[in-house]
Amino acid sequence: RNRMRSSCGYLALSVDQEGLLRDMGIPMLPKTVDLRVWYEFYDELVEFWKDHGNFLVDRSENFVLCQWIVRQRMRYKGTFSEPVPLSISQLYLLERIGFPWVSDNREIEWQMMYDKLVEFQKEHGHMQVKRLENGSLYAWMQNQRKRYDNKAKTELSTQQIQQLEKIGFRWSGQL
């Protein structure tokens, strides 16, 4: 049931259209894939993101959406039991809203705090976060310095170090 979008729903592709797409190297979805369901879950994910500002869906509150998120990550990594890669438009839509491809909540939370630091820098023109004004961001910054100096339980990844250095993060002293 490969379909193309029309203004009033979905229309089935003709055999010729399917053949042309295959010849161009565009993978066809298995007959079991219903794109309407994918877009319904995507819309639900966007609403969650708008309401919460993140993608940390609690399993106990919305198990079905949480499972859908796990499946998208597996499809992205190519580890899903059915070899159904995400389409280019699905990838675009998920990346457009900043969907994280990692499933490690610690990494997602790190990225959220990094984004807060970037926002703080844009708003104030510096990274001189005061403990009394923004305690959680201040503590997070101190923790990154400890992790960089190997004085914490976990080290920073190379990517995290590069992200922080890109915005001019100072590793020693307080800002």
C-alpha cells in the first residue's frame, strides 16, 4: 500500500510510479506500514515537545508513544526487527523538531542543560552564571569542569567537550 499524499488524503501509487521510485533507489515501505499512523504519533510527539520542552516521555504515563519513540530510534540506527528505514521526510520532520537519536536520558538531559547555557549566553552576552540566580545551571557548569578534569565519576565525551569549547566555555575558575 505505498501511497502518495494528496490534498484530501492518500492515493495509492500506480505500478509504474512504484517502479520509477525503485529505479531511483527510493526504498518502498512494506505493505504493513501505515503512514497515517506514523504521522499521528509524530503529531502527538510534537504536542508533547511543545508542552514539556523535551522528549522525555514517561513510560508509565504514555507507554504507546514511548514505544513509538524507541522504534524510531531503532529504525534510524537500523536495529529494528523489520528493516524499514525512516524515509527522508520522516528524518527531516524528526530532526526539524530537534528529536534526539540517543535514548540515554543522561545524554538528553546533558543536551538540555547545554541548550540552557547557550540560551543564557545569547540572552546575557556571557556565561557568568550566578549560583543564587540560576543554581541548577551553575551546578551543571561546575560539574562539567570536574568531569573535564577527571574529578567526577564520569568523563565528558569528546563531542561534549567540542560543544562546550565551540561556545567558549572556560574549563578553569568561575566565569
